[in-house]
Amino acid sequence: MTAMLRSGLLLLAPLVWVLGCAVPVAADLDEPQANQVVLALSHGGIAAEKQTDSRSDDRWQVEVARGDAPGALAVLAEQGLPSPPAPGVLDALGPSSLVPSRTREHARVVAGTAAEIEQTLRRVDGVVTAHVHLAVPLADAWATPSDATSPTAAVLLRYRGSSSPLDEPQIRRLVAGAVTDLDPERVAVVSSPVVETAPAAAPQLVRVGPLAVARSSLSTLQLLLGIAFGLNVLLTGLVLALWARLRRGQPGPEPPRAMAPASQDAR
């Protein structure tokens, strides 16, 4: 009986592994990033689920079936997801040095401002990636108005769908509003759609007896059926063994007792 129970546990181990065969394809994400990844995979025809990251309660990870992991990674690589976190102004400034350089501090402020604009653009529905480059000259107190150089900006936007969720005038106004003395006409905007992986219209199905499954899930189904068959055989053996033990322990019918001869006194 103990050996049969051990065999049952050995059969259950692959079943537990198969039932938990989801693998993460993106981790350490904030919730908007996780939603963006799930949406991109859904457009690519891959089912994905958002889960709390085990390493941090306020971070997220996206999981897909083990067989879908290569396709999911290809979709995310095509769309540049998950987007790398852009530092804000305070992050770009970093720790202050004892003797800060005016030029260096100015460059950090410009980099942080560009990162803040990128974050704002990425929050717009339909925007996949956004990169902002700012050319803001350092103000010179001794420069004359004729020597002053006006700031410029360039924006590269990639979006999902047939048209950009923001038109060029809107992007120019948004960028110019974040930079002092920046004329909206001096903001160059380049936008392009993301080439998405077309989802499969219908997966090719393979029949296994009365069941029809996708070809990519055939091996998993066969494994599950094999485990189910093994468990069925194991349980049948356990029932038969228990029944046989009960029969061996049951006492048989008592033999009939012989009748005692009648005594002389009875006569």
C-alpha cells in the first residue's frame, strides 16, 4: 500500500507542474506598464495575465502560457515593451555635488524635463513609446539678444492603430509648454505606427479522441491524459487491494455442529 501511494505522488508531481506552467515574460513593472504589456500581447493573439510581482507588493509581472512565451517575447521586442522607466527631473538631477557645475546642472534639468514630457506622452491611450530630445542653450547673462539661441525640440512618437492619438499641433503645444521660450514651430515631430503581429484568425486544431485542441497544446493535453489514466489505474489498484484485504480478514461461515446422541436417561 505504501509503495502504491508513493507511485501516486510521483504521478501527481508532473500534474502540479503542468497546472503551474505559466511563465513571466515581463516583471518589475508598475501597473500602467503591466496593462500596456497585456494589451499588446492581446493584440498579438496571446493570452496574458497580470500578477503581483513576488519580489515587491507594489510591482507587477505579466505571465503567459509556457508554449506562448517565445511568441510573447517577439511581440514585446517588436513594440519596444516594456518601456524603460524615464527619470524625472529630480532623478535626473541626482545628488548635488559640493561644487556643482552650472553647465552640468543645466544639462540635468534639461534631461529631466525631457523625461517628464516622455512620461506624459506615454500616458496617452494608444501611445507605445515616446522619445523627446531638447536643445536648450545655457543662458548667458552677457549675451546680447542677437546672440541668444532659441531652444529647439524633437519628438519621436510610436503609436498603436491606424492614426496617432495626438496630432502634431497638440504635441508641439505640449512640449513648448514645458520649456521656457520654446516656440511650438521649433518642435519637430516624427510619428509612426507600430507594426503589430497579426493575431492568428483561428489556431489549427488537432483531435485527440472526442477533444479538439490547438497543436501547440497537444503535448500538454497528452501529458494530462496520461497522468489521468495513471491515476485511474492507481486508484483502481488501491480499491482492489483494499477489497482483497477486507475479504481475507472476514471470518468464514461456522461448520454445522454434530448432534449429540441421546442419553439413556432420556429414554
